[in-house]
Amino acid sequence: MYTVAEENYIKAVYHLQQQQEMVSTNALSAELQTRPASVTDMLKKLKSKRIVSYEPYQGVKLSGEGKKVALAIIRKHRLWEYFLVDKLQFGWDEVHEVAEELEHISSTKLVDKLDAYLGFPKFDPHGDPIPDSKGRFTAQTQEQLSCVAPDKTVEITAVGSQSTELLELLKHKGLQMGTRLEIKKIFEFDGSLELKIRNQQVITISRDLASVLFVKQV
């Protein structure tokens, strides 16, 4: 068993390792908004439990066991997000913080029953893959909306951030998972995109917003 703080560190290292194999203590400090000295103390604890490989000034990475623990935490988080949206009708911009609390429930039996109750979903409401009980997950073939050529029809499959501000903006624009868009025009001046959503008016979004939306062509 691990404490809530230990699980938060394990998950943070996992996410940061998607960009770089060795994670610096400064990067971890910034991610968790805590002092570097506190990060060092926690990494020493996790090293003693064989969850991470850590050497001062060289960075940290998860061990094989650490990766299993991280994927189990992520599985719980994403299953709870799916449950909150699909069964309790939470907005996709409301579920992240609630799931942050629920992900620390330790009962494996509860999580397995939740997974079965939901029909073993492959992706959470933001399009992120949900690991199965063995830590396996399905990757989607997708690309950034900002990289798609005009006159293509695409479907939103994921968002690159779960910040409340971003999800609020997407909700205001009428953009969500599964929304189909036709790219009408890309403006050379600033890279903004003119989009047509089925049965709705044409909207314009910034290149910045398009760069955090992931889509597949249909």
C-alpha cells in the first residue's frame, strides 16, 4: 500500500516520463508545486520501496513495479471519470478533481467491478486510454487538429490538457468528444481555423486551441 502523497509522485513521474526517460527533480517539483527538498525526500522513500530508480543530480525513473503502480492509479482515475460522465451526467470539465480523490481508493475488487459495470471502456471522457487490469491499453491513431488540411472532415478523439479553463472554452464552442467537424478554412495570418459543426453555425478557433485537440479523419 502507498500513501496518497506517494501515489501522486508515482503518477507524476509516469506522466513526465512520456516526454523524457529521466525526470529531473526540478521538473517534478514544478509538476507537483512543492519544494525540491521535499521532492528529494520522497524520492529517497520511493527508492527504498524499489518503486523508482533515483540518483541525486541524475534524475528519476520508474522501476518495472513503479510503472505497474502508476498504471493502476491511472486506470482508477480514468474509470472514475468515465463513470462520473456516463452514469452521473457530470460535465467533462467537472470530473478531473473528483477523480483525483477517487483514484486513491485501494480496493482492487471495487475497481474491477466498476470496470465490468461500465462495459470495459477503452477511453475516458477526454479520449485518454484506460489501462486494463494488467496495465495494457489501446492507442488511438490521431493527429492534432492544427495539422489537418482544409476540406477534411474529422472527429474529436482527445484533448491534450484537462485544465478547467480549456474544457470550459470547448464547452462554450460546442466542441466535445465525438464532435464531427469540417475544416472550411485555415487563415494564413494567425493560423486560426474556420470549422463547420454538423447542424450548427460556422465557428472560428485559434491555432493554439486547435493544437490541443486531437482528431481522426472520417
